Amino acid sequence: MVHHVISFCRAQNNLLSQESMSVITEVRIPPEDFELGQILDLDEASAIELETLVPSGDVTVPLFWVYEPVENRFLDTVERYPTVNSVTEVDVFEDRTLFRLDWDASQDHLFRCILDHDGQILGATGTSGGWDFEIRFSHREALSQYQTCCEDAHISLEIIRIYNPTDPGAGPWYGLSEPQREALMLAVRMGYYDIPRGCTTEELANELEISDQAVTERLRRAIGAFTRHALLTPEAEA
């Protein structure tokens, strides 16, 4: 009897520990289901990555990268949106441009749902296939409330996966999505990280059947995810 009581108490403690542990979800959202997705029209850009990602009051996601050369009609489309005050070019590189967005985010239901349930956006990238968000919540109940909030706002969420960031058994690939793992392994096999390089991003893109810019972005996110999950311990993050 004592053994059964001890086992039950341990199970309850484990359950409480899991419920109180922070949780990360990766979701895909159609651009038409949230205001920022409508503003940043992906018909005019190959890929967009949000920067400065923590929502705060009416100022949310003020910086974003646009990959490949940016045409004036993209900026015209952004500036015509009623809640956009201005969009400003911050930095220009060969394959991407950084912009600052002066935008009233108070009407974007997606970001309100994240903010109201203490979510933290770890990453977000938009492509023709939709917007992929990686969001951390303080516990699973907050994640559940966020999902309900999105459902009430008629926002479609495709849950890619849910995991605990400090749980060694959360996944076999150290936080990598399957496409990220595929790209990283191919880059290593083809000698992309060798000196001198054994291949170019263009050659990787041909193998993966995606754009050159998409390869660069996928590798960058893969390395970031691997570092967070394999090398940054809870003590190191504190």
C-alpha cells in the first residue's frame, strides 16, 4: 500500500512539474487570417522574417527582413494599409533588406492573443506556404488559452509540434524541424561548412528544390534551433 501511495505521489508531482514547465509551439497560419500577414503581401516578396519579436502594447514587430530585391510596389502596398503609419528602409544587403514598420497592432487579433496570454515569439517567417511562428508560453494552460483565443477570432492554426524546451526527451532532433534537419545534414554532407566550401547555397537549393534565399534562411534557423536546444542549458539562459 505504501509503495502505491509513493508511486501515486511521484506521478502527481511529475504531472504538476510538466504543467508548470514552459512550452514551445510551432504553428503555421494563413496570411489572410491575421492583419500583419495581410499587410506584408507575400505576392510581392519571396520570404519575410520578423525581427524584434516581443509584442508590447500597440508597438509589435517593428522590424522585418524581406528577401530578394524589393520592388516599390511592395512598399506601396504596405504603406496603403490603414493601420500603417510608415515603413522605413533600415539596412540593405545583396539578398535582403531590413525595414522598420510603424504600425498600430491593436487590431491584430493574432498578436493580441499572444500578448494576452504572455506568449513570447521566438521566430516567425512568412513564405508562399504560410507564416510559421515559434512561440513560447509559460505553461500548457496558457498555450491552450491562446489556441481558444485564436479559434474565437477565426484564426486557423496548424500545430506543427509542441515541446518543452528543457525536456531532453522533447524530440530526437534538438529542436530542428524536418526541413531544417534535411537542409543542415545535406549542407554538411556536401561540404558547405568545409574550408574551402565544397558547395554553394545555389547547389543546395537545387538539391532541395527551393530558392537560394530559402536555403540560407533554413540553415540559419536550423543552427539557431540546434544551439538553443542542444547547448543552452536552463542555467545558461537564466
